[in-house]
Amino acid sequence: MTGFLMGAAFGALFGTAVMWRRGGNKKDMGQYAVGFGIFFGFVALFITIFIARQGA
């Protein structure tokens, strides 16, 4: 669970930074933050599951 939250937080920061560099407004930054947060959260979750399954 921690991996998902860390991935989501990193994705949100990354998405906000991408839109800030592209000159987006606050709504654009929020949308990208949510989208990237969900994507990076699920990637981190699948990596965590994969690593846990390797130990079994």
C-alpha cells in the first residue's frame, strides 16, 4: 500500500511539473496531477506485487 501511495504522490508532482513547464493553468495542472498520480500509483503497485511474488 505504501508503494502505491508513494507512486501516486510522485506521479502527481511529476504531472504538475509537466503542465507547469508547458504553461498550463491550475485546472490543467490538477488534471495532469490526477492522471499521472493514478498511472504511477498502479505502476508502483504492480512492481510491488511482482517483487513480493518473486520471494514466494
